[in-house]
Amino acid sequence: MKADQRDVLSGVYYIDGDVAAGYGALAAGCKFIAGYPITPSTEAAEAFARIAPKSGALFIQMEDELASVSAIVGGAWAGAKTMTITSGPGYSLMMETVGFGAMLETPFVLLNIQRGGPSTGVPTKTGQADMMQARWGSHGDYGLIAIAPESPQELFDYTIKAFNLAEKYRCPVMIMSDECVGHMTEKVVIPPAEEIEIEPRRWYTGSPDEYVPFKPDKDLVPRMVKAGSGHKLYISGRLHDERGYPVDDEHYKLKYVRRLVDKIKCNKDKIIELKEEQIDDADVIVVSYGISSRVAIRGIEMARERGIKVGSLRLVTVWPFPDERITELAKKVKALVVPEINYGQVVFDVARCCHGNANVVLVPHGGAGVHVPDDICDAIVSVAKEERKIEEVIEFKTKLEISVFGGGLKSKE
Amino acid sequence: MAEIRFAGYGGQGIIRSGIIVGKAASLYDNKYGTMSQSFGPEARGGACSSQLVVSETKVLYPYVTNSDVLVVMSQEGYDKFEPELKENGILLVDENLVKHKPPRGDIRVHLIPATRFAEQLGKKIVANVVMLGFFTAITGIVTYEAMEKALPGSVPEKALDLNIKAFEKGYNFGLELQKKQKDPQ
């Protein structure tokens, strides 16, 4: 289905990533955002609030983050496409209801413009340290999707994609951007509405008497109705059977919760998006996501100039994780280099998929800034020369770390 | 590739300056312009700077490390960022706001009474746009035509005429200054 003309502000803009995400949400057909504005995501909420009324969409500033995410789960069940917008501290507060939304198989989008943490951290500077929280932040087993854009244009494009995936798989979709991209101003092209594909809700169209709320289609995803539209609907966070009624035993736990995990796992080939560059002849591959993947390309260019055969595997979607592709690549190369703005999160999933076939190097960054390309280049060059097989993840010492701590930070040395 | 930093304090239009030049470069000069704003917990009145990287190809590293051009409108901005200016870098100074020390031998310094010009035009607030005109004439990183197109929509509509005048004042002053420097007579 094509986007609605009145939701798409077609044109060429010079705007920041946050604003682009707000425009993207509207273009995707989002009709309700509830949020508790927080730096550095505020501009996204402001942008949506500014343009929403003309499209009959609504922004409500809630009393806090718990209320914000609860409101968008409710809004989704009332029939709207919904989103909330936050950053680290707010994201932590939202976690319980992310699981609630997942349990109810609610389609909604959560935009996290990551900042430096923990706690209040560095509100106006960047970080990528919420990646594991995105995947595992709420209790219990469930699958979800996380996307990491690297430019304002992508914050527009992938916000639309996030909504489409949320509708298709009826799960929370996290847009895991960061302050650097959110506050980066660049050219953004918003195409005409007829060029934007949007995923409609998976409405149930049968007879109201026969509606079974959690009975899945073949792809493991059930169909939805609008609460209050005359169907029998009983939904809660309690473990339930297909009708939505509370159940307790192992049988249902297996059948139902397993499906929450499997509907993402079994469809992951359709969900996962990767961007690969110069992989064919590579001895080393940089695996990265979000802003780090953008800076990494410069590091790769520099390493190529120094004669190292290095390529890039960019995780556009970080969750679900591309296990098979990384396992396959690890068999062909000497090492995988993972720059991320944290002290090691996604790198451990990369290492898990390597099965000891390639060395894995973490290029850490403590946040409040992004990697300098030299560090990524140096990590590539040094690991390309490494002849030993090293079982654990190798932590590369960046210039910044050496300048602050000297050479002796690592406890093992 | 050119790394440009605008420095001043919150409320002077420092971020806006980065946006206008970035917009001119990316939308009208067919280049890539990536602007990042940096600010601390404070807003109006606090130190503030915007960073802009203009390139023929996609900007991969978005921040300024060694600036090619530094535009300063506050003493603090001058003191803080002058050392990061590259060898042969261009320093543009609002001489009404910044007392600049004896210049480093390896940079090119250009002074303009931007605030006084802006006051003469009727509003001190357009001093940043005077600086932008000056910047356009001296550096050539963006074209006059692109800047002319970038101004509408980037400044309040009712103040557009004033801003265009401010831009032209700075631009012409820059051209004359360059003429004088080329031909001292």
C-alpha cells in the first residue's frame, strides 16, 4: 500500500536526524506519538508535534516514560500506528512495557536517540551502549527487531521501515540511533507519497464471532482487530491461550512464548538487512552498525591505502542477529573488527558466531564522541598482521585510551 | 574537503550559520555538507559552536578535527578554537567582539567589524549573517548564488530583507578586502 499524500512532506530538506525521524514517522502513517521529551531526542518529538495536526495525527506529552509507552501500546490496540521517542534514561524506564507490548503482540516503534550513559550520563553527546538493553531489556523471552541508521536520510527511510516491520511481525521495533546522527544536519530527500511503500495493519476480516485473537497465520503472526469494534477481545500480559485467556501450564508456555521468539527467528531472512562492501577479497572485515559503521568506512579506506584487504559488513538491522552470515564470513577471513561506542556489546555476538574461526577485535569508545577513523584503521592493520589465533575478544587500545590511561589499562597485561 | 567551525555564544545564530552554509553547499552547490552542533547543558549565553564539513563526496567522519576555516564571534570561542586551526587555515574574526592576539604566523587572519555593520543596518542580531557574507567572499567554499538561495527559509521571513542586506554588506566588504590585499595601491 502507498503512503497517504497528506502524510508525506515531499521535498528536499536540510534537517537533522531527529527531525527526519519525526517526518518519517508521519510518512509511515503514524497517527499517535506519546512521549516525554528528553535530550537528545527532543527535536524528533517537536518535529512530529509540529506537523501532526495537518494529518489528523496526535502528539501527547505524557507525565513520564511509563505513561508514554503504555499510551502507545493502547493507541496501537485502538487501531493507530504508534511510536514513542526517548533516550537512555527514558528507555530504561520503558522496558517493562516493551515486554508487555511484545506479549500482546502489539505493533509499535520505539525511537532511541542514544546518549552517553549510564544514568543521566552525557545528555548532549553520543553513545551506543543501549544495544543489549534493546534486545534483552524487558524480562521474559520474546523476539524483536532493532535498526541502526547512520544518517538523517536513513532516519527518515528506516523509520518508515520500522513501522512496516512492526505491522508485519506485530512486535516492538527499536530504532537504535544515537546523538551524533540525531543532531547531524544533512540533506534529506523526501520522495513523493506514491514512491513510499507502507505496510497496512494485519486486520482480521472474518466474522466477529469467529475471531481468535492470538491464532497465528502461517508466518506465525496473528491478525488484529481494533479494540471496541465488536469483537470479543481479552488481552493482558498474563500467559494466555489463543483466545487470550489466562493459562499456566508448560504446554502453553511452550506453544505461545516459543512463537513470540520464533515469529522473528523463522522470518529473520526477510527481516535482516546487511550492507556489504569490498567483502570478496577481504582478509579482515569490519562489522559495525549506526554511526560507527559510517566512520568505519573511512578507517577502511585508510587501511586499504596501507595495503590491507579489508571490507565492511554493516548491520543495518542489529536484532535479529545475522548469525549465519557472520559464521560464514569468519571462515573466510583472518579477523573481524568491531568498533562500537561502548565497552563491548554486539562484539560478543560476533564472537559467538565466529566459532573460533577468526580473531575478533573490539575497538571500544567510551561515548561522548565517535571513533576517529585512525583508530579503526590501526586496529585493522594490527590484527591483519596477527598470526596467532586468539580465543578471547581482543580489546584494541585506542589513541584516546592510551592518552588517558597510558598503556597499562588492561588487567591481563 | 573543508572543515569549518563557527564559534560564539548561544543566541548569536552560531548553529544557524552552520545550517545556512551547509544547506547552501548540499542543496544548491551539489556538494555534501554535514553540520553538527555541539552544546553543553547551558543554552543561551553559553559557549557554543557548530561544525560543518563540506566535501565533494559523502562525509564519513562528521566532526571537525583541524579546521580549515574558523569563524569566531566571541573571545572564548577564539581562545578555545584558534589552536585547532590548520596551518594556512583561515581565521575570520568579528573585531567588535574579539580581541585577537598577535596572529600565529601560519594562518591567514581577516577582520571585519560585523557587529558594527549589523548595528548600522538596524539590528545587532544579523551580525552572524554579515559574517556569512564575509565567509562566502573570502573562502569561496560556497557560491554567492547558493547562499542567496539558502537564506530564505533559514531566517524569519519578515527579516529576510535585512538578512540579505547583512549578507551583502559582509560579502562586499570581503571582496574589497581581498582586492586591497592583492593590490595594495
